[in-house]
Amino acid sequence: MTINKITMKSTYKFASTIDNISIIENLVDKIAEKNIIPEEQLGNVMVCITEAVTNAIIHGNKNNIAKNVEVEYLIENNQLIFSVKDEGVGFDFTSIPDPTLPENIEKEDGRGVFLIKNLADSIEFKNNGSEIIFKFNI
């Protein structure tokens, strides 16, 4: 499906608790119901947004329920764009260990950014890594 110069934008802000990931899963489901996300991309979109929000809650905000995560999505010019911001200090996104290396393969975490980099069409970090923006061509 092609969306030409149609703009849709919405922002969600919620406390840093892992239970709130369901808010974002419901958001993706609602976007998908409008036939905006091609069926073959739906899984990739869901994985990326849940990984980004999980990272914001756990690593960015350190599971501090007093801190918020803000998710914004924008649909514009045949792109679905997500921004996920936390209230943490950020991180060095240039030195993330490769989870496919033998010394990291058994680790239980450390795959979120790797997955987003490989599933989204583009990825960008802002504010010292406390904001991640990733895009899908739709």
C-alpha cells in the first residue's frame, strides 16, 4: 500500500514499567488495522518498537517508575517513523558489543539495538543515546 504525503502523528507518554509495553503493542496493532503497515513488515515493526521501549525502560530509565518513556510515531511520505525517548543520561551507541560474536552469543541481553539496526530501514540516535529514531519504508 502506498501512502502519499499523508501525515499522521501521535505521541504517547507513560511510566517506566515493563507492563506498559502493551500500550505500544496496541498502538502498532491500531496502525496495522488501518492497513498502513504492510503485513510482511508488521513483525519487524513490532520487534523494533518493543525492543526500543524495553531498552528505554530498563537501561535508560533504570526501571524508575517516576521516569517516563515517550513514544512518537509519524507517518509521512511513505515512511513510518518512530521516536522513543527516555529520561536517562544516554549511552555510547558507537560501542555496543556485537551480540553475534562468540563471547556474547550466550548473553541474555544486548540484542535490542542489533535487531533494530537489522530490521528497520534506518536508525538514528539523538540526545546522547537517550532518543532513538527508526524508520520503515511503507
